[in-house]
Amino acid sequence: MGSYLDGGSIRAPRKCAAIIFYVSFCMARKHLRAVLFGPQGSGKGTQGRMLADYFGVPLIGAGELFRAEIQEKSALGKLVKSYVSRGALVPDELANAVMQKRLKAIHLDHGFLLDGYPRNVDQAESLDTIVKMNLALQIKISDVESLRRLLGRRQCMGCKAAFHAEDYPSTKPNVCDVCGQKVVQREDDNEEVIRARLAAYHFMTEPLASYYRQQGVLLAVKGEQPVPSLYEELVRKIRKLGFVPAKKSV
Ligand SMILES: [Zn+2]
């Protein structure tokens, strides 16, 4: 029997503490299984890319999955194309079938950030049958700010460089800083189209907030702030929930 002064018995609790620390650290390493939603102009695309990179999870864009299905020319893909090609909304049953098929083919165990799906509560319920989210990110901006951001968007006709009439205009009016070609407003960036999309967002997509709040996974943030400060706030709040960044090779 070793006394308390015995070297071995002093080291043992330390080893034990180290193991407990290691185990709790590993258990704390939970992977993001997140969805991201917000109105057009909320900056969710940009934030999604940066957050996926920071937390080391793939960013899954629903649009890409739909395009892949169309390209594959599967029965589902052909059906999707028949709606998309005439500018119609893909019905929930079809959208859910495509996402079920595509997501089941992706290894989701190590986390992901999903953008562009679900767009309504029915779709969220369908998604829940494949994988349960542990975080739903909602970026909120007012309609006024959404309109201001989208109506100010300008794009170079040549190199497609992006500008904003108020926030980051080209040095010379309507002339691209990168290639010198003409900078224009995109055709679908008109007030009527944007207002219709915002109305659809409020009616269909926004109810996701209460759906995910009930599941206890909603994190809503105000998007009316510069990109870096919104990113900083999101990272801080997501980390506070116990998600840790990917190992950086620094
Ligand atoms: Zn250009």
C-alpha cells in the first residue's frame, strides 16, 4: 500500500484527470449538423462559406444537388427540369425526394452546413427523417435593407466582378475596376421581383424559425451589420454552444 507521499499515488490522480479531460474534450467535439436560412441579401451565402470552412464541415448547397440530379438525367432529374425550365417552383414532394436521395449518398456523420433547403416546414420535417439538425442559423434583415442591398447590386458584363452602388461602388461610375468593361444591374434585381421573393420568404421559409426553436436548435442573429462583424458574432455564438473549430495547421 502506498502512502500519500509515494510518488506513484501522486501521479495517478493526475493521469486520471488527464484522461477525464481528454474524454470530455472528445465528447465536446460535436460536429455541426446545421441548416442556414435568411432572406435574399442577408449575406447567408458568404457567411455559409466562411462558417463551413471555420468549423471544418462541407457546405452543401441544395441548388448544386438539384443541378446534379438534372445532369444525371434520372427520372427525378427530368421531373425537376420540367419545373425549373418553365420557371415554376419545384413541389415539396419532388424537392424532398431529390434531397432524400442525394443526402443519403453523402457521408453526413462528420457534420455539414446545408444552404437552400429546407425552404418550408414540410421540407424540414422530411429532412428530419434522414438526419436531425443540432443547429439552425437564421440571419435576419428587414425588407428595407434587403431591397437596398439587392437594388444596389452591380455586376461587370465582362469578368462578372461584383460591385454595389452605395456600399462598394466601382472607382469610375459603371466601369469595372478589374477589366474596364461596363458594370450593370442584373435584370432580375428589380423591385417587383425582389418584393415577390421576400413575400414568399416570409410566408414559406420564416416559419422554420419557430419549427427549429421548438426543437431547441435555433440561433437567430441580426444580419444588418458588416460581413466581418456578423461572421465574428456567429463564430462566437456557435462556439458558445459547444461546437469547436476544425483543427488548423498553424
Ligand atoms: Zn470586369
